[in-house]
Amino acid sequence: MTAKEISPGLIVQRFTPPLALADFKLIAFDMDSTLINIECIDEIADAVGKKAEVAAITEATMRGEIKDFKESLRRRVALLKGVPVAALQQVYDERLHLNPGAEQLVAACKTAGLKVLLVSGGFTFFANRVKDRLGIDFARSNLLDEADGQLTGNVVQQSWGDICDGAEKRRTLLEVASLLGISPGETIAVGDGANDLPMMGEAGLSVAYHAKPKVREQAMVAINQGGLDRLLDIVR
């Protein structure tokens, strides 16, 4: 089908609504600029006066202009060397807010029986707190290395790998779906940047939230205005 604006800022393409939330068993969310209002790495960089430099790399990466997410993240994390670990809590307390409708959408999904996955190219410090705050079931994200109360500028190797990029987001979605005994077609994936496209391409329903143009074009649903809960206008 051709793209159709259901209501201002809510675009539907490649499927015919309404669908039932109960048709799905898992919803996967990106975190930065999707579930939450900030790119955490940019705000951490502000602590050492490097926000503009880091944010420029972040923006180019999310638009898909920098293709290698892992290299992009390593470059940005290296610029965080020497940031006090205490700055992470300050970012969380003072700058991080849930995006509008996040609590409502997650609650509606859980009520309908879906499991919820947070899969992020951001950091465990924030992902674990957002997971607990929203009652999310699974989370995967990157772990910043620290020593003597400061960030070292490196990312820690974890059991699944070192950096959660687009390929790892896709793999995580498929891994959790397999764990739950469901097909990829029974999943929803929500994101805003180019590194979300691999998992969105596997999901039964892909949703772009205030996303970069490349992501809006490829998603089945694009929420360009309003909160995340606008998805409930077409998936009830």
C-alpha cells in the first residue's frame, strides 16, 4: 500500500491497520532519542566540554552517513576519557527524561502480554535504570570502562561482544524471540537511527519514532509528531 497519514504526524505504509497488540509477543525499543529524550553520550561529553564534537559524530552516525557504528562509538567513547563516573548520575538525574508516551506504550504492551526488550547502542548505566523504571524484561547495551572514579575511554567486552551495533541489535531481537519460542513476525521494533534498521527489518512491525529520514522511509509506521503512545492509535 502507499503511505497514508492516519492523523497529523502519524504515517502508515506497507500494512493496513488496525492490528491487535495481542498479535505480537515482543516489542523491542532503542533507548537514546526513542525511549528517552537525549543521546546520553553527547550529554556525558558535555562534562569535559566536548559535546559539540561528540554530537556531530552521533548525528552523522544516526543519519547513516558514518557506516561503521562500532568505529564511530569507539571514537566518541575515547573522547570521554577522564570524565568522572559521577557525571553519569548527574546526566541521569538532571537531563534524562522518558519520552512522551513511553510509560503508556510499555504498560499497554505488558497488559496485552508482550515481553519488552531494550536494545541500545548506549550504555548500561542508563539502560539498566530505564529498564527498572519501566519494568522492561530484557536489556542489552554497552558497558563503559572505568578506573579510579573516571572513564578510561574504552568499552568493556561482555559475554555477547563489545559493542551493541545494528547487527547486534538484530541478533538480540532474534535471540530473544527464539528464547520466547516466537517468530520474528510476532515482534515489534521501535527506533530512530540507522543502527536500528537491521532489527526493524526483521520485525513483523517496524516503527520509526521522530526518526532520521532514512529510517522513516523504511519503517512500516512513522510517528513524526506526538508521543510513543500514538502507536496505540493503530495497534490496539
